[in-house]
Amino acid sequence: MNELIGRVFDFEKKVYEDSRALYSKLANHGQEPKALIISCADSRIVPEQIMQAQPGDLFVCRNAGNIVPPYATQNGGVTSTVEYAIAALGIRDIIVCGHSDCGAMKGLAGDPAKLEPMPNVAAWLRHGSAARQVVDSSYTELEDGARIRAISLENVVVQLAHLRTHPSVAAGIARGEIALHGWFVDIHNGQMLALNGDTSRFEAVRADKPLPVALPAGKRLAADFIMQEAAE
């Protein structure tokens, strides 16, 4: 048996027993997550670990490239998750979290022909095409890893813009009830960057400084963010 899959046998005897009171509370009173995080499905990025969250703390939506398709009438998993998080769970903070060395962003940045064996992946990544266009037209000096990093950062910005097309999000922002956050995990250095809506730049998160917020609750912007970071 796969060693990882076999760990499920430890849940009842170890994991559940160590947190019996917490699971009992969640089972009897339901969930009240504090935030929705839309992150990449990459196995190296674990939202609960990054935020040191317990069961019941986070409502998590993971997919290739931390994509948020623009709102459409046709049903979709991300759209439904966002709508449910706001309307049913009353979540007020939504995080879009990208990361370094992202395979999806490498696919977006590379030769489209290489994605031909994966037509659904290619179609999905088109929701991030604006990130590639911004970088290739505005940061023409970037190459290879620096270019992919820039596209990965800009993709967070693009997905935040898509998020604002969702009626439940737009209405929540207008009411001053929803704050948007753009995060980027640098897995090479163990560093977290956050998008500062006031400067339109990604900044390192520091315990001695306020956490940068892409769009604080109650603040409405007329224009989308433009990512200004140039890879060092």
C-alpha cells in the first residue's frame, strides 16, 4: 500500500483523539471559517500550514495556478466556492495565494504547443493570459526564471481583478464588508510576500509591520492593480 495513503489509519486513533474537543465542536455547531484562500494545488504549498490553521479556520479552494475565472453564468467550482463562502459562511477576507516555481505558471509562460497533450490545462491557464501579456509587454528585459516569477506575481493581481467581477464579492466590497488579499509564497526562501494596495507592490511580510492588504474592506478602486515589482 502507498505509505501516504496508509496514514489514514492513524486519523481515528491519533489525530482525532488529540483534537477530540475541537472536532466535537465543529460537528455539533458547524463551521465558521475566518477566511477563504484560493491557492495553487501544488503539493508544496499547504495553506493550513502556512497560516498555522486548525480544522474549521480556513475555507480552502485549490487549483492549478490559483486561478479565479471571471464571473460567468455557467457553473464552476471556483465560482460556486466563492459564492458559498460569502453568502452562506459570511466570510469577509479572501486571499489569492500564488508561489514561486509554479508549474502552471511555467506552462503559461512557455510554448503553447507543449500544452497540446493537456487541452483542459491549456484552456484553464488562459484565465491567466493577461499576466503573461503584462510582463511580456512591460518587462521585456526579464528572461527565464525572472520572467516566470514576474508572471506568477502578476497572475495573483489578475486573479484578484477577476474576483472582483463576481457579484457577491463586488457587493461585499461596496458594503465595506470584504477585504481582498494577494499573497505569494517564495518556497526557496521560506518568505511570504503580500500585495500592498496603496503602493501596488508586493512586500515582504514582517511581524513588526502591519500586514499589507490588496483591497481593504470599504475601499473601492476605479482601476485594477498593476504589478510593479521587477525581479532582482
